[in-house]
Amino acid sequence: MIPALTIENLRKSYGNGFEALKGISLEVQQGDFFALLGPNGAGKSTTIGIICSLVSKTGGRVAVYGTDIDQDFPGAKKNIGIVPQEFNFNMFEKVFDIVVNQAGYYGLPLPLAAERAEKYLRELGLWDKRDVASRMLSGGMKRRLMIARALVHEPRLLILDEPTAGVDIEMRRSMWDFLKKLNAEGTTIILTTHYLEEAEALCRNIAIINHGEIVEHSSIKELVRRLHREVFILDCVESLPEVVSLEAFTVRRMDEHTLEVEVEKGQTINQVFDLLDDRGIRISSMRNRANRLEEMFVNLVEGAA
Amino acid sequence: MTLQEQYVAFMTILRKEVKRYLRIWTQTLLPSAITMSLYFVIFGSLIGSRIGEMDGFTYMQFVVPGLIMMAIVTNSYSNVVSSFFGSKFNHSVEELLVSPTPNYVILLGYVIGGVSRGLLVAIVVTLVSLFFTHLQIHNLLVVVAIVTMTSLLFALAGFINAVYANNFDDISIIPTFVLTPLIYLGGVFYSMDLLPPFWAAVSKLNPLVYVVNAFRYGVLGISDVSIWIAFGMIGLFTAIAWFYSMHLLNTGKRLRQ
């Protein structure tokens, strides 16, 4: 099957000599939910900018559903929907007009454009706001407007550059549900995000980019499997003794009711509970100290620095 | 994109442009009507009555074609420069750049939007002028051709200005310091015959002289320059402006990183 996105040896240098991309290569398969992660300035937005023609590449090859952007960029663009990081619509235009006009730029006749605009504005909960000037929308609504605008020509590849930045938790969750549904219906999705929890919850495959280079390109399951250590925080029912030790585990007493336990690869959490039970310590709740992926991310990025 | 899809994209841009200037008609259409009315009253009626005839016509009849052309030039230019720079400023131009719309359709959409405003203002100003004088049309074909070509040329010039502009000051510098002086020195208010030979020769370097005189020929049948040279010059400048604008779009200068 032809990949949804193929990037080969992609390079971007600016006039001042700064190399934003140093020959990255990656492939995103059709139907995938793919995360592109990296710290600020790593090259994520440059990569996305090249794919959707807002940035000119210095070298390399990009193909969208087999269509090379150097040979047929308009053909490739028809398959792409882009949701940028910054709001990039006319704040004085009405919500409905913004979506309908975008459809027009893709050659959709007015009646079909209006039909599609209604469909996606309804799905994203913006139909009631269709006659409102876009500047009157809240931040979350503006982000949803950009998603509706990106979907109006029904692209096969949707690229979202930090779509949930600055969005409240409830709105973020509903956006996740919408994107999961869209992906289940067959749309390939590429997401850049700073919320690693988001990548872990939504995406199947991942690439981590740092200093213009891909430092990791695999499945999220594989990444998590490679983690050697997890840290759990345990809330205890009764007051803890001054010193708590569990054989083969590193334990820290955080306060009178809280323990931090490191579980290495090969060890199980059941062993921890058995040992605590032997000491008469009862646990009321438990959580990860940090997002597992976040730890991996920090290790990879710091390792490459 | 098929031709049909390109037509849809073109109409989308044009519709958006027309809606934009009609929505803010008090800023786009009304000022020209008021300014030109003042010109007609002051230069045509009050001062003109003391000047007497120029090239066989009353002063009012002589200045009307130039004033109509002045409205066309400024409106075609300012519509494109403000609209395209505005879309660059708020990044909504990216909506077009990420789409498969060909560059020539983008350019045509904005430029014809500017031309349509130039023509609409020309009609308004012409109607206003009828309150002050009787207008005849010497050659309708010349009138239509010169109005269309001139608004096309200055809409393209507005586009080039918008691409290079970095801030709102940059889009007012050219109209204020280049366009307005060229219009005033382009023979709107006087005949070249009144100038000393040296300044008459210098004036012929001003492209607005050809625009104003060609239009005056279409309306009154008189011109200080050859009508064919006028058409040739305007055609040449329009072609240069079109290809340069396409070059800017194709290379993504100031639009793509």
C-alpha cells in the first residue's frame, strides 16, 4: 500500500546558514494516527510547512499518497488538510464564510461547499455560531473552526500542529473523541503536540525530532516497552513508619502517607503490594509519578543534545 | 485542478473581495464620491469659470475625464494593496497558499477584485459629474479599453506593493509619495501645451500622462499624446506588472519561508 506520507532526506537551510532540517526521512502509513514530537525549534513546524507548501525545502523529497510535491503539488495538496498552530483566518469574516471560501479554493462548487460547511460546523459544535465574526469566538472554538476549515474538502491526510494548545480539558477530550472518530473512518492523522499524554492516548506511531534530526521513529507500544523503569506514587491509609524498605525495590518516603516506589523492568507491581502487605501497609490509591512517554522523550532529547 | 475547479476558486476570491469592499462601502466607495464632488465644485465651478476654455472645452469638461481616471487609479490600487497586505498580515493568505489554487488564479482573483472596485467607483464618480456638466463619449471603445487596462495595471501595482510591504506604513508610502504626485502632474488639471517645452518633455516620462490623455481622448476626442503610444505604454507596463507579480508568487517571495 502506498504510504500516506513519504519524506526522504528532507533538508531546510535558511539564508543565515541555520539548518532547520538535516536530512530527515520518515513514512506515515495510510490510516495511521501519527505523532510528531519534539521540543520548541526542533523542526516540527518546518516539516509541516514544507508538506503544505508554506515553507520551501532546500533538498529532499516529499510525497503525499504517492504524489511527489515537486511533480504535482496541486495534486498532493488536494489530499492534505492543515490545522496550523496559530490562528490564520480573517477575524472579520463570518465563521460560515471562512469554511465555504476554503472549500472554494479547492474547487468545490458553492452548493456542495455550503453543504460540507454545515456538516463540519455541526460536527464540531459551531453551527450556532455560523453567522458570527470569527473574532468573537473563544480560543477553543477558533481551534475547532480551523479543524472544520481543514476538513471541508475531505482530505485523506489531516495534519494538526498542536491543536489542543490552550484548550480546556473538557474541550480537549471532546476534540480527541472527534479525531479518533475521524481516524476510525479512514483519515490519516499526523499530530504535533507538547502534551505527551495526548500522543500516548491518540497515536499509534511516533517520530521524535530534535535539532532537525529524527531521533526516534517507531510505534508508541514499542517505545513504552523499551522503558526500563517506572515510578509509582502510593497513597497509604495509615501513617507510615519513619523508615520503609522493600527488598529489591528503591523506595522513598515522601511524607507520612505517601511512598514512591521504582519498579524496574522484570519486576511487577504485585511484588510491591505483597511486600507492603507483609508490613501491614494498606494502599488507598496509586498513580504514575510522570507520564512514561514523557520520561522517554526527555531521555531521547537530552541524549541527542 | 480542472478548469472548472479553477473557475470556482477564482469566483471564490472575487466574491470575497467584492463582499469586503461593499461591506465597508463608507471607507471604499463613498470617499471618492465626496472628494470628486469637491473637485468638481472647486476646480470645475468656482475656479474653472475664471479659467475659461481649454483645448476648446470648458474647464469643467476638461478636468472631468482626468478626475474619473484619478478615482479609478487610486481605487484599483488601494483595494488590492490593502486587501492582499491584510491577508498577509493576519496570515489568512495561507488559506490560499496551502490550497491547490494555481498562482495565476490567485493573482487574477485579487486583481479583478481591484478592477471591479475601480470600475464601480468610476461609475459613481461619472454619475456625480453629471450634476456639474454634460458628458459626451467621443469613442466608447477607447473609453472601455483604457479604463480596463488602467485599472488592471494599477491593481497589479497594488499587488506588488502588498507583497513587499512589511507594515501598514509601507502600503501608504507609494500612494502618498509616488501615485498622488504622478496623478497631479499627469495632466489632470492642465494641458501639456501650457508647460514650457522642457517640462512638457519631462512630463512624458510620467505614465499617468498617457492614461489621462488616452481617457480624455475617449471622452472628449482630444489628447496631448498619441493614442497609440498611450495604449502601447499602458499595455507594456501591464504586461511587465503581470509577469513580475507571477514571479513573486511563483518564488514565494515574502509569502513563503
